[in-house]
Amino acid sequence: MAACQLSLHVGEITANRATALETISAAAAAGASVIILPELTPSGYVFGSPAEARACAEPADGPTVAGWAAQAARLGVVIVGGFDELGPDGRLYNSAVLADPGGVRAVYRKAHLWDAEADFFATGGEPPPVVDTAFGRIAMMICYDAEFPEWVRQPALAGADLLAVPTNWPAEPVPAGERPNVVLNIQAAAFANRMFIAAACRCGPERGVTWTGGSLIAGPDGYPLAGPAGADGPELLIADCDLSRARDKATSPRNHPHRDRRPALYG
């Protein structure tokens, strides 16, 4: 598995696409079969206006996704990446796509919008899809989505082995000696659901915004198998993951985090 932390630039669509395709090839050459790219990879993130966001948008069958699908077929890999989607209803969505050698398998639209994203994007209304691939059952959501435990629990209960999280985590103050809370949240979510979670962030300043970085691949025990990455530059994180490990949920001979739930008490 590869989590790809990239340096991207808002509005530089051709260059961003090229960076993503080069990184996918590098990840596959390093042995990765499942490759995760950041949120809004081709467009960049810090839009100056709704018009700029619309100018950077493309449909789910547009050139970015078509390029990823072609590369997935050529390399025999699964690719998950985020893009600025022009939906068939004419609205924009902060979306992610999963493509494998069979083509585009699923598109997910971010359900929980962060801060100014609501000025540009409509909210998605469907739960994260869980896709059977040659390497395991893979779900996806985007950035802020992963901070809602009940949202992460949905694909876990639906049988996901891996949750892929394209993300753009803006940098926030972190006390000395601590990890960013967004990184800890990914580890905690992996532990709570006994599944793999891979988050791919970005790096490099964009219109005054800097990023946490922190890309990582966490195992079902919550501990990092690769990363977390630093904030200073691109990184290609690689980990050897047997996704079938996520199907054994037992935490002791008598405990299982899904079977032990008591939803009648939680409302």
C-alpha cells in the first residue's frame, strides 16, 4: 500500500495531474498495489472564489479520473484520489474516486464540509461505498469525514478492510512532543474498528495556508505501519499490508468491537 503526500498548487491542473501520475508510477514500481492520493489532487484546495472552484472542476468521467483509471489498468493497481467534481446536477462536490483495472468502481462525495468548503461545494448524501477489489474490501472518505466516529463505523460495519482517506489537513499548533490530533484520530479510528486506515495529505504552502502533512498508514491495532510523514515535503509511504487481517476483530478471547456494541443505549 502507498500513501502519497504530494506538493500541489491551486489551479495548476496540468502540473498537478502530472505529479499524481508520476507518483502513482513510482508507488507501483516500489511494489504498491493500492495507492492513495490527497484530497482535491488536480485542482488544489485554497480557492479564491466559487468561480475559480468551478473553473477547476471536472466530471467523474473527465480527464483526471480517466487518466487514473487508465493507469490503474496498465499497472494492475487500485487508485483512490480526491478531485473537484462537477456533478451531473451542475453542483460541485469534493469527491474521491476508486479505480482499479476494471475501471472506475465508485465515486464518493464528502459529507462533512470543513470551513470555507461550504462556499464552493454541496454536501454528499450517500454513505462511504465499500468496494471489493483484488486486494481486499476498500472504502473511502475525505479528510474531515474521518473525525466523525459514527461515519467511520459505517464502512467498518459494512466489511471494509481498508479505509482510504484523501485529505488536506491545514496546519494547527501542536504542543512540543505531541502528534497532531488528526494523526491520532486516524490511529484511534483504526484501533476502534480493527481495520487498516491510510491517509494521504499534501505539503507546500498554498495562498498562505500550510499543511500538517502527517500522511500515514495505520494497521488494525492502530499503530503506524508507515509514517506519519513530516510537513516539509513530498513523501511516498509504503507498507506491506495483508488486508484480510482486518477481518479478525477479536481484541480478546471474549471481546469483539463490533459485536460488543450496544446501539440501544447510544440512540
